[in-house]
Amino acid sequence: MKLDRVQSVLNNKEKVDIFYDERPVWIQGVNDNIAKVGFIDNFEEKDVFIEDLYERNLYN
């Protein structure tokens, strides 16, 4: 993903299916090019590069 798209998702609180490494996540916050994400399938949190996040519908 690109930073402007991440900011759009965060600012609009829209429902978007976002993934990291084939796992669904929600974006908790952004600092430069790093996003703090929470995994939907468990309670794990991780800092990841924004460019490694993607929306499923873009690749179907």
C-alpha cells in the first residue's frame, strides 16, 4: 500500500480488508513508512512496512 491510502483508511474509518503476509490485519497507527498492525486472527501485533500491506480486492 501507499502512505496516502493508509492515511485515507485511518481517517475515514472505512471498512477495508487489509492483509499482511496473507493474514487479515487492522492498522492501528502509522509512523513514517512503518505501520503498527493487529492481526484479526489472534492478538498478535507487529510493526510492518506500509509497502508490505495490501488490499485483497486489488489482487483478485
